[in-house]
Amino acid sequence: MLKRIESLFAESRDLTMHQLQNDEMSIEIAYIESLCDVSKVSDFILVPFTKQQQPFDEIVKVNPVYKPLDDPAKWTDTLLLGFVLIQVKGSIYKLDAARVIRNENPQTMVETVIMGPQIALSEDVIDSINIIRSRYPSPELATEERTVGTTSKTRVLLLYDKRSVDSNVLSMVRKRLERIMIPMITATGQLSRALGDRYTLFPTMIVTERPDRVCNSLQEGKIVLLLQGSMFAIIMPVTFYDFLSAVDDQFDSYWMTRTLLVLRYIAVLLTITLPALYVAIVSYNPELFRVQLTYSIAGSRAGVPYPSFIEVIIMLLMIEALVEASVRLPKYIGSTATTVGGLILGQAAQQAGLVSSIMIIVTSVVAISNFVIPINNMSMAIRFMKYPLIIMAIFFGIAGVTIGLFIYFVYLADLRSFGKPYFRIFSKTPSQSGDIGQVGQG
Amino acid sequence: MNRYFYYCVTIVSMLNLMMFVPYLLIQDRYTGAISSMLLAALIGTTMAFLFTFVMKAFPGKGVPEIFAMYFPKWVTAPLMFFLGCMYFISASIVLNGFAVLINRFLNPDTSSIVVLSLLSLACVYGATRSTLTNIFIVEMGLILNVPLILMILFKSYRNSNLDWDAMLTIAQYWRNPPKLNSYAAAVYLFTGYSGYAIFNRLNPPNFRLRYRWLIPLVCCFIMVTSFFVPIGFHGTEAVASYLYVWSVTADSMTMEYGFLERVVFIFLLLYLNLSLVYTANVWHIAMEFFKSCLPKAKPQIDPERTPLSNWVIACILGLFTVVTSYLLDEKQDLRLATNWLILRVCVEVISVLFLFVLSIGAGGKKQST
């Protein structure tokens, strides 16, 4: 066995192969040292083999931690996942001794809440399942394991509640998982792209780190994907509403959370339309506003020497650069960047007559409203949405903005998340009264 | 899913403003508009009820499939083509009218052909989507726009400049016999059910339409509003001098609080949305009718990929609209709309009665087997 393994691997120092001998028999073991926990190897193999309280071949047969592995084609893959291969009297066994380096007891960083669970999913899928199972102690919870990525061979776990899951969606997810042909998958975002989110304007899967969101989704019959090495889970199928509802909505004061929900929708509308409306109103239809407001806008623009869309492009360029910079910078310098960019530069640009003060307000409203969206991947998608509208506003004014919004709505209504409608109200219908469009499926 | 049916009813009756319905009614305000409206309410509601009966008799089937059950292809194909044209023309009139309105009120510098091309592109995109998507578009369009439109209507009724005496004066002419022109215009408001010629495909087999009394209620309210409110604002005589009478009416109102002062802008933007939704929808229906003429046509309510035939047909429709508007001026548009409304009355009565007879036959068959 050892010679064969040696020929399979490129020259690697951490591939460890031993031939051991005691009074009764000789065994061969092989493992990759850097992937394995050496104490486990000695506890399970070296110690019982040398103590000889029981014949080693019997131990291997009785103890279920040793699993037989017959197919020599699987040797390399098994070794690379942190297993130890043992050859005892001609038959091969594998032993899981993997040592996974991961973040310990992670806290939620991306999707934070004030009251509510603060622990996030782990980068190790086994720990994540531990966290999920302890919150969702149901025998109906099914887990399937597969690997994705032709080189990375990343482990993916598919979780669903067997009772409430939609079988059409489940088979669609399985089919799409099998179809993935990408060499490397290291982040959940890559996986969601490979599952069909590549060119859609809005995400059709939620990427979250919150175990409570995962459990709620499982209970609603959704499917959860966990990826080894990433502390984020993918939830599908989802609707547009799911992206705008935070987990707090379920336990904070009822009326305030409803108000906040409305606020979030208004914020989304504002962040998408406001720069386009500014261009349209200033350049095409200043008569739209009441006279006093029109005068104050025109007055603040008096010193600006170029058309409104150049102003909008300058300011949006700056704010996007600022947001991008505060992500890229180390945490300690990040706050400096926002202070310099937001406060000082904005003020100075307005006083220098490069942009109007109304435009500064528009820009900050756009940026702030964008951060209101609870789910990060939706927030990123929405960030892009304002640019096509600005182009429509430049060429067609306010009618163009309205047409652009109409196209967005058609697009949203046309989007399906794994065959489920994405954008509609009251999507939960009692099962006995048939839903619209159920003829084709049934 | 009752609500989707009422969405279709509401959007068509709200869109009457773009079909010159108030203009045509107001032209006959002394000579039979009121009695035509009463007659239209009666007959329109009856037609709608008959059609709902047809829908119930053929669950999950659109009009093309119902015809295909009884007649060979060479009979149905020209019929379906004709019906498709009927649907298509209405939406094109609406879109054309709106391109003119945008040119008048919002962008006087942009030519209306350019605006119309843009509107057509948006609607072509909407029309090529699946049937299921189209019904969602109607839903979202109405939910977003109707509250604001209702607010405008409410404000118009509460406006101190509204002259109730003028409205009462006109209402006294109800004894004059109805006229075909104004009857055709008024009955258009009640034809929202016609969208279900295609959307009936979406209905699950156990579908039961409830709250049918909403049809006359909603439509009569909108009809009375769209006829009387302009008269109240402009007086009995001046009201007849405007073609797009409701845009002028909306411009007579102001809002005292908030960013905007002139109601007409909100009104136009809301109606722009509604017109786009309506056009996308009706073009989709027309497209489905045309598709049913093709050999090997198979209705799909929500295909994963948009078939190429969708794009081809919808693009032809859009192109046709733009070319027509290039050739016709506004007066010809108005005449086209009037003639279309009158032709539509005949087609409606014949086709609904015919379908009703078929559905009675189908009901009888079901009981016998």
C-alpha cells in the first residue's frame, strides 16, 4: 500500500508513512501529518497496537471508528480530508483524525442584533451542525453531505426539515449541486453564484451567519447549505421580503418592528431612486417641486458650473470609494477614513462650489439608506441598482426614471428563487385553497 | 385566488381615462351619456357575470384552448388572430396616448416617437415574461399605485372648487335615450374580466370566484368619478374642450403640504405606471392569442426560459405601435379609439354569448358522464 500511495502523491514532506511491527503482525499506516491530530493517531493506533491487550485486527473489526475502505481510487481523497489509512492483514481501514483550524466561539459580526443570540455559525461544519441541531432538536432534520469543486473538494452539507420541505425545490437544489464544475470553492458567495445567482440583479439566496435565522428557515421548509471553511450558510428559496426582515422583527416590540419594516422599504426606494430623481428634477422638471423648494435647490446649485449629472457622478464616485475604502482598511484606520471622507471632504467640496449642498444631502441619504438593509448580499445588489436609473434620468428625465422602476418591478416579478415566486405579497396561502398558477405544477 | 381577478377588473376600469372614455362621454353629456352609463352598468355587469360562469366551466383553460376543444385549427386560428388584434389595439392606443401626454406635460423637448419607443421597449420586455409573472406585475402595479390614486380622487371630491351644481345639472339629462358612442365608451369600464381569457389558465381547478358584487360596485364608482369630477371642475360647457380631460382636471388641484404642489405630476406618474402595467399585460394576452395560432402551440404558464416566439411576436407588436403612431395624428387616433370601442362592443357580446353557450354544453356533458 505504502509504495502505491507514494507514487500517487507529489513530493510532500508532511506525508507520513510507517510500517509497524509487534509480536503478532505488522501493519502499515499512512497519513498527512499537517492535516491530522497526532495525538489521535497515537491514541487509536500506536498505543493499542504496541500494548497488545487485544489483537489489533480484532480491535479494527469491532470498533466502529475504523471504517473499511476497499476502493484504492479513493485513497488520495481520503488522505487529503485528514484520514489515516491503515492496512491490517491485507484489508484497508480509514480513521478520521482530522485537525481543523477554525475560529473558536465566533460572534456575529455581519448581521448583528441588540437582543438575541450573539453566537454565529462556525467555520467547521461539524460545529455548525452542533449549533443548529441544539437549537432545532427535531428528528425530521435531514443532513446530506457532498463535495463541490473539482480541486478544492469542499464538503457541503445540505440541511432540511423532511416534513416541511418542498420536494420540487429539494430535487432542483440537488441537481444544481451536481452540475457545479468549478475548480475552487472557498466562500459561500461562490457557491451561491455557482447555484445560479451569477447574473441576476437581485440575490435569490440568503447568505447568513445567524443560527437563529437558519433554524427559522428550516422550520419554514427552506433548505440550508453549509460549506466547510466558511461561517456563512446559504438559505433557499427566499422571497424579496426575507431580505428586508431582520431577526429582531420576531422578538422586539411588535408595532415598532412593523414600522421599521416599512422604513426599510422606503429606504430601499430612496437609495435606488434619489440620485436619479435629483438629475431628472434639476435638469428636466424643476417645476415639479413647489416654488420655494425649487428656489432653494437652484440657489444651492448657483455656484456649480456643470450639469447635474456630472455632480451626481462625482459624489457617487466619492461615496462608493469611501465605502469600499472602509471595508478594505484595517479596522483601526477605518474610522479615520470615514471622518476625513464624509465630514471634511463633503463640507469642503460644497464650499468650493464643486457640488451643491442638496447633493451632499442626497448622497448621504443614499449611503445611509443602503446600510439599513439587514442582509449584506442584498445590500450589495441594491447598491448597484441606482446607476441604470441615473442613465435613464440623464436621457429621459422623470418619465425615464418611472419607466426604469417599472422595468425593475417586472424583473423582480419575473425572478424565481428555485421555482418559487420571488416578489409578491401574501405569498403564504392556506394549502387547501389552490394558489394561482398551481395548474401547471400539479 | 379571488384577488387577482379583481386586480384585472380594477386596472381596466382605471385605465378608461387613457382610452378617451371621459372625453367621449362628456361630448354626449346633454344627449344621453347618463342613460348610456346606466345601460352600460347593467349590460357590462351581466357580461362579466356570464364570463365568470364560462371561467368556472373550463377551469385552467384560456379562450384559445376552449375553442380548440370544439373547432378544428383552421377555424380557430383566424378567430384567435382577430381577438389578439382587438386586445393589441387597445393597449397601443393607451401607450400612444401616453407618449403624447409625456411630450405635453413632462418632456416637451423630447419627441413623442422617441418616448413611445422607450415605452414600447419596456412593455415588450414585460409582455415577453410568463403569464404568471404578468399577473404578479398587475398585482404589484396596483398595490403601489392605487392608494395614491385614491388619495387624489378623495382630494378631488373634497376640493372647494368642485362645483356640485354643475354635476347636478348634467345629471338631470338622464332621460335622453342612450347613444352607441357613449354606451361603447362606458361599457369599456366593465371589461376587466376579459384579461381572464388568458389568465384563466392560472386558476387552480378548485377555483371559486367570490364577492362578484364587487365588479359593478368598483366599476360604477370609477365610471361616475371619471365622468362627473371633470364637469364639477370645469363647468358644464368648458369641460368638452379638452381631449385629455383628466390631466387638466388633475392640474386644477394643488396640494398645500409636502414637496409637490401640482397634483398633475403625481397623477401623470401614477398613470404612467398603470399604463405600462396595462400595456405589458394586454400585449402579453395578445401575444398568447397569436401564439395559439402557431402550429404545435402549447400553453405554458411559467416556462423556465422565455421562448423565442415571445420575443419575436412582442417585438413586432412594439414596432407596429411605433410605426402606427408615426403615421397617425391625434385626431385619427381619437377616431381609431372610438371605432375600436364600438367594434369591441359587438365582439364582446358575440364572443361572450358564444362562450356561454359552449360552457352550458360543457356543463351538460359533465353531468351526463
